[in-house]
Amino acid sequence: MNSLFAPHTLGSLTLGNRIVMAPMTRSRRPDHIPDADTADYYRQRAGAGLIITEGVFVSPEAQGYSHVPGLWTDEQAAGWAGVTEAVHGAGGRVFAQLWHVGRVSHSSLQPGGAAPVGPSALRAQAQVWIGDAGFADADTPRPLRTDEIPRLIADFADAAARAARSGFDGVELHGAHGFLFEQFLNAHVNDRTDRYGGSVENRARFLLETLDALADRIGSHRVGVRLSPFTLANDLPVDDSTEDLYAYLAQQLTGRALAYVHLSDLHLSGGSDISEDFLKTFRHNYDGTVLLAGGLDRARAEYLLNAGLVDFAVFGRPFIANPDLVERLRDDLPLATPDPATFYGGGTEGYTDYPRR
Ligand code: FNR
């Protein structure tokens, strides 16, 4: 019987348990630099086998929401060094989630007030938080030129190098939730006619090239990727090629010796977006470690683990209100309920003031 609570290897690391803290944006850093509160927040949650940080923007152009930390300057990297030191000091491990929103952005968040970038000039019906002015509709993006793709890939590789220098154990590429990479993956949002559009192979190319660049820079075993098959977040249309795409991705990711593939189920369709059949097939086609997030509790996580469908169970919202979530799950203690009103923005309230049991 596999145990959620026993140590397990991930890449070249041995994690204390198989419970992972999901990446969660908390929008508390107007200057994009993690501070002592950020370090406190993650230190409190270091009982997780692995923490994946909130999405971290890799460049000014990557931004789509206000008050989100970055990894494009040395000051930001220094802020993150305080976080990794705090987590390691408490016995935890931590990956940085590297994020570019693509078309899910607004010109007021972009350098020089420019249009956001994306695969194609197709606007998302989505809203982004632009700070004091509140929420705004996403703008129509400017399609990226083919010769710009290497610059974006370099932005990710540079952010990964900064992450490694800041003491992170690895990075997770945010390839999920309708942001930049999923915009390229989706047949209806990507209408390109170059080698990054059209066939499944072409739509997957940007993601795979970026993963290779990250692996070259910091080592494949320190690179994970988050994907959200069938999760139609941020106005992604249903794509009939999803099964083919994921069969191809599983085959291509095999042999790349990544730390993990992290599948995210946002339950946007009312039920599970990711079926057990899909998990079985993906597992069959992919030779590496699989993480799953979305609506898990202890019983479901143990079931998935013992059925061999996943290697690690990822918890999001429960970690917000239960800094000692691992102990509470292990001892079958009641869980505190997080307050959605303090998920994003504000100070320490709803952030670092949830007590341990
Ligand atoms: C999220 N989620 C998320 N996902 C991601 O890949 N990057 C991010 O920055 C965020 N930000 C974020 C903020 C907040 C406040 C929430 C609640 C969620 C999604 C998250 O990682 C996870 O997939 C979902 O919360 C589902 O898992 P749970 O909460 O059902 O365990």
C-alpha cells in the first residue's frame, strides 16, 4: 500500500511525503518583489513534500494580473532567495512556477502600454485584475512573429537560471489554464501558419522547445510542467484534437527525464475535467512522474495513489487555510475553510494568520 505520508523521490530529490502544495497566486506584491511576509507564508507550509509557488512572471510582457511577483530582475531573485531559505530551513522543498499569460492581459500591464502577445489576434473573453482600477477585459493580442519565439524561450530560461540562483529546487512551466502555452496548444486559439501552428506537432513545439531550454539551463530533473487537458479556462474553446495532442505530448515528454508532469483539473465542466480513463492512458504513454491537482481530499488522493494513477497528490485551497495540512490529513483532523475574500490582494490577513492546529 502506497502512503501519502511516506517519503518519495521526485527527480533527484527525496520529498518528505507525497502531498504537494499547488501554485496559488495571492497578489500581494505591488512591486513584484517577494518580501518577509511571502517567506513567512511559504515557511508555514513547508510541511508539504513540495511547494510549488504562485505563478511568477518571467518578464514584464508576461504580466496579466497586478501585484504578482516576478523573476526578471536581480531584486526579485533576492526576494525569492529569502523564500527558499525559509522553506529549506523548515525542511521543505520548493519549485517556482514560471508564468506568461499570453493573451490574457491588458495593455495597462504591458511595457509601453502595448497590446499583449499571443499566438494569434484572437481576443479572450476574460477579465484580468489591473490593480487599483479593478478588473478589465483582456485586450486583443498581437500575434507573435516566428522570429520572436526564441526571445520568449530565452525569457523562460533566464528566469529559470535566476530561480536556481535564488535557491529553488526546480521550476514548473505553467503550461495550463488557457495561458500562453495552452493558447498555442489549442487548435482554435492558435491559427498560425508557421511551424508553431496547424498540426498537433506544430502546436506542441513551443512548449517542448521551452522545456528543452529550461532543462539545458538548470537540468531536466529540476523542471516540471503543468498542463490542464480539457480544462477550458480563460475562454479556450473545446478542441477535438485534445486526446491526440496529449498522446503526442506524453510520447514526446517520455525520455526527457523531467521532474514531473502536473495535471490540473479545475472542474470547470461541473464534474471532473480529467477522467480516470484519460489518466490511465496518459500514464501508459508517459514514462515519468505524474502529479494531479483539483478537488482532492485524503480519500481521493489515497485512491488515486493506490490505483497507480498518480505519484503525488496536489492540494490547493486546503493549504491556504491549513498551513499544517499534511499533519491534519495524516491525523484525520478537521480542516479549516479558506476565505475567498482574502485569496487575492491585501496584507497578512487570510495569508499568514491561519493558525496551525
Ligand atoms: C489558483 N490556481 C493556480 N494555478 C496555477 O497554475 N497558477 C496559479 O498562480 C494559480 N493561482 C491560484 C490562486 C488561487 C487563490 C486559487 C484558489 C487557485 C489553481 C490551483 O493551483 C489549483 O489547481 C486549484 O485550486 C484546484 O485545486 P484545489 O484547490 O481544489 O485543491
